[in-house]
Amino acid sequence: MTSTPLSPTSVSSVHKSPRFTLTRGLMYLGLIVAALFFLLPIYLLIVTAFKTPDAINLATTWQLPKFLNWASFSDAWAKVGGNMLNSLFLAVVATAISAMLGSLNGYALSKWKFRGANTLFALMLFGMFIPYQSVLIPLFQFIKSLGLYGNIWGLILAHVVYGIPITTLIFRNFYADVPDALVEAATIDGAGFWGIYAKVIFPISIPGFVVVIIWQFTQVWNEFLFAATLTSSGSQPVTYALSQLAGGQAVSWNLPMAGAILAAIPTLLVYIVLGRYFVRGLLAGSVKG
């Protein structure tokens, strides 16, 4: 018994069946509703930022502003602008250091096997599951003993140490799919540990660095607990400054909303510039052959 192949016309009719169209329509409708629900806080954030303080009340919460009050952003920048520069310096330096250390750790753990490598890797990963709150007091004492309390460098050190486990994990998985033949060929040519890394491993690490930069930059930029406990006036990042904008009994809600929008711009720019490489970096090496 032979089967009759479907003609292009019959295949097209299957794809255009009412049931198929209805299912797809309901799926898109559900996605649109979910997206709108997710965007509601962003809508409220934007419309409140553009309102004047006297126009902000429960009765007009969801209403669009009668005119755009750009002064909210200039006033917010005057209060948090310096803190944003602190956050930018903090995030860039901490991300760069932790990314390089994670790259070197991943390279050593994946291509230079040594006794206890797996145990060391497991202990490093254990650091990912230690809550900030449980080590806050000893971390505070340690930073203070180094003379870095209240200094931006103390906060950088804390984020670098906490970032090493996740950056090592990402790079180790990335380098595990790099053919060992490349390392062996470089070894035969006389390259050592650092030569192989500089000439073979590092040039092909761009996808891994993109993933790590996006992840680590976002984590460092948005962190609040270390910012509130390890820094003092003059070195506090923007997350702490935003909490102060909303302090007090009478709050001009347009200022913290405008400040939140300003604080979100750097991370949005990172995702816009590097976002298309993010998934590519996550999937790099996942398909062989």
C-alpha cells in the first residue's frame, strides 16, 4: 500500500485551517496581554516622571500628563548625577576585572587539568549560593581592615569576589568546547600557559565575554545592599541615591521616577549594543559538528 504525497495546495489548506488560525490568534492574543501586563509598571514610571508634583495623586495615576515636565529629569540628575558616575566607574572596573579573572580561571580549569581541579571548581561554584546577608558583617570587617571602607575600591573588591564564581562557570563551559587540538598545536610550537591564552584562547573568547559583560554589568549596577553598607558619602552608587530620593514623608514622586529612568539608561544601552550577541554567546559551542 502506497501513500499519496500531499500536494502543495493540500498542505497550504492544512496550514490555513480555521482551527490552526484560531489557535495562533489565541496564542498571539495571550502574548500581547502578557506583554501589556508586564509593561504596566514602565508606563506608570514614565507618565509619573513627566508630571508635576501637584498633578500626582491616586485619582490621576493612570492618566497621561497634560504637558511634559522635563524639569523632573534635570532635578533628578542634579541629585543623582554624581552617583551615576560612581556607578559607571564601579560597574566598568568590577566587570572588567571579574571577567578577566573568570576567563583565566575557566581556561585553567578546562584546558590545564591538575589534581583537585574539579574540587576547586565545585568550591568556587559554592560561592554563588552564599547569600549576601550571611557574609555582610565579616565582609564589612574585612573591607574595613584593608582600609577600603567608604571607598569605591572596597565596593569594587566585593563585587569582583562575588562575580568570580559565575564568570568562571560561564567561561569554563565555553572553553570546554574549544578543541584540545588547538592547545596541543600551540604547545608543540613552544607556547606556554600565557602564550596559549593570549594567542589562541583569548581571540576566540568574544562571545563569552559578551555574556559575562552583560550579566556582570547588570548585577553590579543594580546591587543595593553592598552599596548601602560599604560606602560613605561621595562614593555611593546610584541605587543608594535613588533610595534617598524617595525618603521622607512628603515625596515628590516625579523625582524618584525620573531618577529611575536615568539610572536604567546605561543597562539599556548595554543590552541594545550587545544584546544581539547575548544569546549567540550563551549557545556558543552547544552544537557540534
